[in-house]
Amino acid sequence: MASVRCCSVFYSKRLSKTLFSAVITSGLYANKISLILPSHSNLCFQIVSGLILPAVINEFHFDGPFLKLGQNVGLLVGAVFWGLGSDVWGRKISFNSTLFILGVFATAAGGANDYVALCSFAAIWSIGVGGNLPVDSAIFLGMYCASRAVV
């Protein structure tokens, strides 16, 4: 049993060294990580409505798929509007605007008094999330070094 444990430790050390060398050769340093985190961390808001749905049904005594409907409509509108808007106004303004919309309306959704307000806020925060999907990918790939783009 000790030899199996020794081999697994050796394998994990070798694997971590291989992964570390791949990260270093791809040019993934602190500036790239600081670009990845804010641009891809908002993707968790796509699953928020599924996570909060049981609590929403218990609190507001309302069953229906309107929370998911509002979110999906917001994602569609945001992707179309901000995808085209990033070409018109620029990616930096679009990126910051989508994060602002997401932050303000997700915070407001936390204080929603009824189901209609929650669905409305979810639809509006999803405009920010849907707009951030094309914009953050374009910013990330534009800022990433083209000679070392292995992502």
C-alpha cells in the first residue's frame, strides 16, 4: 500500500510541474489572471435563478417559470444589444456598463418585495450578463498576447 501512495504522490508532483510549466509557457501571468477573473466571474449569474427558485417559490407562493423566462429574455436582449453596441461605442465602455448593470440590478433583486419585481430585476441583470458574454470574450482575446494564445 505504501508503494501505491508513493507513486500517486510522485505522479501528482509530476503533473503539477507539467501544468505549471504549461501555464508559464502560455504567458498566463498575474496580469492575465486579473483579466480572466472579472471577465468570467459573472457567468455564475446564469445559474442563480435556478439556485434561488425553490426559495422564491416558498417565499412568494408563486409557481411558474417566469423567473427563468425573464432571465432568458434578458440574456437574448443583452447579447444582441451589447454585442452590437461594443462595435459602436467600444469594448471598454460596453464591458464596464454591463458590469454596472449586473451589479446594480442583482443587488436590487436581493431586496425585491414580490415575485414580479424579482423577475423584472432578473431580466435586467440578465441584460448585463448576456451583454458581457460577447464583450468579455472579445476583450480577453484582444488583450491576450497573440504569439502565446493557446487558450
